[in-house]
Amino acid sequence: MNLSLIFHTDPAHGWLEVNRANLEALNIAHKISRYSYQKTDRVFLEEDSDAAHYLRAAGKKGWTITTTEKHTNHDSFIRNLQRFEIGF
């Protein structure tokens, strides 16, 4: 699988935007911390740990990931989203 993902950043942090279904396909939803966020079928994985879990698992499955950075000089909209929950 080839995926093109957005890596959102603001002056203090970053998040990798992924599809919730892919967390299930990679069997890592249980590893995602409360420091990640969600909106409908999109999950914004915090850069320090959760995004690394995702990228490692995707690599083991043979998925090819490319990222595009989307930066804001203000607080990201992601900070106002709901915290990640399994079964949302």
C-alpha cells in the first residue's frame, strides 16, 4: 500500500494525520496515547511516540509512506479536537 500523509506542525508540536481504519489494519489502536486527537475517521498521531508506532507497523507490513508538512505559525486546530479513544 502506498500512502501520502500530512504531517501537521505548529510552533510547539506535530501530528501525523492518518485514517482510523489503518490503525485497525495495523493492529496498533491500543498503543495510541491520549496525546493524539481524532475527528470522524481521521486520527492525528502525536509526533513523539504514536506516529513512530504507526510508521514502524506500516513498514513491517511493507507500506510505503510519503509525508507532506503543513505548518501553521499559530496553535494548530488539532489542539481543539477530541482526544483519541478506541472505538470512537
